[in-house]
Amino acid sequence: MELKDKVIVILGATRFDWKFESTSYHTAKFLAQNNEVYYVDFPYTLKDYFKKNQQSDIALRIPHFKKGARGILDTGSPRLKILILPLLLSINFLPEGRIYRWLLLWNERRISARINRIMAERGIDEFIFINSFNFHYPGVSRMLSRAILKIYHCVDPIITEYDERHGFLSENLLINNSDLVICTSKALYQDKIKKKKQTFFIPNAADLTVSSRALDPDLLPHSSVSDIPKPVIGYLGAIERRIDFDLLIQVATMNPDKSFVLVGPTAREFVPLKFEELDNVYFRDSVRYDEMPAVVKGFDIAMVPFKKDEVSATIFPLKLFEYLGTGKPVVSTDFNMDLLEFTFDSVSYCHNADEFSAAISFYLTNDSEEAKAYRLSIAADNTWSRRMAELSSLVAGFYREKTGQD
């Protein structure tokens, strides 16, 4: 059973034009293949406005901040629309309590008012609402009178100081306000099912139409990594608290003849000075998502060097399947062994620096076209198309149960 010809409103966890691909926007794009989807852009606050009002990303939105504005932007897909929200109050700095929750209610009313007005203007009597990890606004779903089915899509743990300030209480409220919860990792699923019986596990995946570009023999390695001495062991993604820098210091020290490059936004407060000072370690700035294949093509081996802790146990990383979709060997820490169910032996999961170093040496001397083909086949079994088909079928079943309609 497939979700088809329905109206879906998704309150996103990221802005639609963010340079990195996100689960939220991926979900919107895939569901828009068979449904009319409104992706509600992650809202700007007054603080954002005065901080960034000269930048092009907010300039695009300024006309839609005004009272009475439609807020609708077209996309390359005729069935996918972007809904820009009015400016909201900047309140996250406030302590948890009555004042914060009262001001949050004001923000939530502004969000829901725009959604409700657009639905009314377009003659949409009912729609499916998905809160895609935007737990900052847990009460919006209660204010959407035309939302026939309310879903919380939980894609990550709450770990940053900003999110933790109000996030745990807000997420619990959001779960209570939802008809079902969908989680992208088993650890998240095991946590949320204690709070909502109607909780399901549908993991992340990869967009092979992007990753597979790395297989093009005419594609040149990205300029940011093309000058780094070979062999290159690379990581592409956020460089922050989840990276096991202690392990990387050991591995890089054990392999002075190899280059270790980390490409992405860097939270410097988490990076040890000892690691930065190593001669064979390189940092490169963020790249756009469509540049990902060229960056990974410049790697000889791709790595996922995450810490093994309670937070990492909840992570089901997109990059793992994106790496596999480029055909590159992948070496990872054993941060979440639930992944074995999906990757089998296509990835080397390592317990310590010695195993990590040995896996690198093995792939540099023993990799083969047969192993590459196997990695590509694993990636092909973990595509967004497959995952979204599972999500679509699940939601369709709940929609039918709720409405009696197909």
C-alpha cells in the first residue's frame, strides 16, 4: 500500500536551501513524487534577521516575513512547495518555565496560523502533518485543525546545549501530540517506544543518484582534496563532539605515510591541538552536497571515526551509505553495531586504534573490483527510494485506519 495523491505538510528540521542534504528535505522530495507536499522551512527568528539580514539566504525570505504574505516558493518539483514562515521571537536563551512556554505558544500560533491560512486558501480540507525533528515547536500539531494524521519523525538524539535547554520536555510533548513516531535508528526506537506504543523504526539511507557520480571516470577529485599526498583517508561531515579524536591521534601517529583529511564545518572547541598539529592531518572547509562525489573520489578510504557512547549508539549516519554508494572502502569505529544488520561485512567496524590502522592497511593492499561491487550492492539495498517506500506504506496504513479511506 502506497501513500498517493495526499496533501502532506512537513515542518522541517533544516532550511530547504541548507548546503547539506538532510533527512527532512529528502523525505519531502521523495514523498512529493506521488503527493502534494509543503515543506515548512525551519523558521528564522528576530535574532537571525538582525544577524544575517545582508546575506542572500535571508534576503530570499524577507518578502515572505510580512503579515499576510503567502510564503509559498516553487521548487524544481511541481508537487513540492516551500512554505516560508513569519519571523518568530528569539526565546531559546530563556530558562525553562512559564515565561518560556508562554512565548513559545505565541511562536507556535504564528507558525500554525500561516499553515492553516494556506490550507484554507487552497481549499485543502485535510492533510497529513509530519514534524521532522523540529521538536522546538511541539504544540504546532495541536493547532492544525485540518491535520488528519500527525507524525513525529525522530532522526537524531538531542545532544547540543542549545537543544537540551528545552528539548527533552518539548520532545515529550511532541510525542504525546503525535499519532505515531518514526525513528531512524534502533536506539532511538527503543527509547521512544517506551513513550508511544505506535513507534516504528525506518533507518536512514543514501541518494545513489548523487553518490554514484563518484564512479564517473571523467569526474575529477575535488580541488579541496586533490593536492593532499596519497593515500588519503577521508571523512566528510560535521567535525564536532562525536568524532573520536583520541583514536584518530593514535591512528594518524601510527601511519605517518598516510594523509588524514576531515572535510566539513569544524567546531574547533572539540578538536585537540595535538591532532591539528600532526603533519599528516588536514582540515578542509564545507562543500555543497552536490560536490560530495568529487570529494569522496579524492579519498582512497572513507572513514566514520565516531566515539562509542550513548549518543553515537543512536546514530544511523547517512554518510555511511553515501560512502558505500561511491564504491570506496569504509573503515568505521564500532559506535553502533545495529548497522551490521544493514551493511553486513561491507564495512570494517573497529574496536580500537590498532584495528582501525590494520583495516586501513588491508584495504590499501587488498581491495578489489569484486569488493567494490559488493559495497555498491549494499548501498543499492539502502536507498532513499526503498526507505521512503517503507515510510509511505506505514503512513498510508495509519491514514486508512484513521479515515477509512484508501
